[in-house]
Amino acid sequence: MDQESTKLIADAIIIAGKAIGAGFCMGIGAISPGIGEGNIGAHAMDSIARQPELANSITTRMLIADAVAETTGIYALLIAFLILFAL
Amino acid sequence: MPEKKRRRISKKTKIQLTVFLIVYVTIGIINVQYLPKSPSDILGNVANRWIVGTGPWYLRINPMTIIMSLAVLTVIIWFAISVHKEYSLIPTRKQAFAESLMDFVYDIVQSSIPDERFARSTFMIATTLFLYIVVSNLLGGVIPGISVDVTKTIGENGEIIRNVKFILFSDTWFAPTADLNTNLTYALMVLVISHYFGIKAKGFKAWLKSFIEPVPFLLPLNIIGELAKPISHSMRLFGNITGGGVLVLALSYFVKYMFLPPVLWGYFGIFSGLIQAFVFSTLTVAYISAQVG
């Protein structure tokens, strides 16, 4: 095998690795924020059904908790961008 | 049959809306003409915007951050002046909006920091951050505007050369909060202020003692926990805004940048941006109250 085709194959392997890595990073990283936000939403709905007069304050607190639970997903997104564009 | 109440649109507003629509469609047509060849042309340089490189200082800063920060400041100062000009006991619509916003934030601050000395300063810090982030997130994407393209090439001697090029009408406006430097500055500022207030409220000895609670064995964990606060505080905002921007950029390529960006920014800019700004200022209050209380 000559030099040029070796280089071509190496580049192809690099691109494939980047794509697979970014896909796995985002896919696995999106699992836990999904579960966490689902839990938060479910419990907020429960408490609103129990005490509808507190709906406003429960909703604001729910949004804050959602944003905090989302953080790990955002980290995964950043790592995926880094793998795709900066590596 | 009661007469239906109709909201009148004045002639001035109609002319303004028509001019805006014409300008918008023209910009869309210009975009189609001067479109980059593929989305990877733009997306390939996304990471270069926020990675610190080598070279003189003017190549290491992001010019869009400075331009857009000044634009945000202009918008906020203009709003403040226009409220102040017609300030009266019977509030106008603008004044009522500003007052209810301040009231909303002050209620949150007062419920978590009962001490009046710290509540006022915390209120000012939290409101300033909230206003700045809200305006920058909203300004970040509603209008197709200028963008900056940073390309990175490796020179002959192995040094990295960065070229900065301005692109007109190809992208949405760059939100200053999509630059990690902006967010990290504010997060570090909040960390320093919270510890300063902690020393002021509890005294120096009690503040030092709070690091070895509940047992001295946990000292490294407490220090790491404090240092992790600004990182997660800033990364949350940065990731949300940058991720939204990149998603909008990738998706709006399919309609040649014409109509989709404002619709998508309705979610990423307005909804997500408002929530993130609210979360940022609420977490500021929470970190300060954890030190003070």
C-alpha cells in the first residue's frame, strides 16, 4: 500500500471516530437529564393537583430545578461540539 | 349588538411594520445570493470563536462580544432614560413594567435573604445580571445581522494564525452570553461577592470554620464544592445559548436563512433565554444567601 492511500484511510478513520464519538456522547448524555426532568415535572404536577392555589410558585421552582437538572446534558452537548469542531 | 372593540394601529406603526417587512425580505434575498457553499463552512469555525489562541491580544478576543455588549448596554440605557423621562406617581405602561419587574426580583431576594443590609445589594446585583442576560439573549437572534468568522490555519513554523472576517447578513446576531468569557466573569464575580458578604455577616473566624464543617476531614471536598459553583453557573448559560445558536444555524441552512431563524429563536432565544436568565439571577441569590444565612 502506498503512502497516499494510507493517509486517505487514516483521515477516513478519524472522521468516522469523530462522528461515532459525538453521537454516543450526545445519546448517552441525554438519558439522565431526561429522567431527571421527567421526575421533576411529574412531582410538580402531583403537587399542583393536590394544592392548585400554589401553582404559580411551584411552576417557577420547577423551572429552576429543570435548568439545574439540564446541566449534565449541556455538558454533553459541549463535549460533542468540541469533538466535532475543535479536535 | 354591542360594537366590537378594536385595537387601532396608528399610521406610523403601519409604516414602520411595512418598512421592517421590506427590509427583512430584502435581506433574505441577499442571503440567498451570497450564501456560503455548505453549512460546514460556517459550522467548522464555530469552535474557533471561543478557544483561546496565541498571538497578539486583538486576535485573541472575540470582536462580536464587545460590539454586542455595547449594543445591549445601549438598549438598557435607552430604556432607563425613556422610563425616567416620564416618571410620575401615576405610572405609564413602561414605568409599570419596570416597577413590576423590580418588585418581582425583590420579592425573591427578600424571601431568601431576610437581612436588610445584604438584601439591597444582592437585589441590585441580581437585577443587573438579569437585565443584561435577558436583553442579550433576546437581541441574540431575532434579527438576521452581522456575524464574525474566525478561521484558524497553521503557519510554516507551526504557529497558529487566526484570521477574523466579518460576515454581513449570513447569521443571526451573536449573543454576548454565547461567549464563555462573559459568563465566567459574572460567575467569578458572584463567587467573590458571596464570600465577601459571608465574611461581613459571620465574621472571619466563623467563615473559616464553615469550611471544616461538619468534620475537618471534609475540608478538600468543601473547597472543591465552592470552586465548582462558578464553573457550573457559567457553563449552564453558555451551553444553552451556544447550543441554541448552533442548532438554529444548522437548521436554518435548509431554508436559506430566510424565515426559520426568528421562529426557532422564539424557542431558543425567548423561552430558553428568559428561563436561563431567571435561573442565573436566582442562583446568584441562592449562592449569596447560602453564605450570608
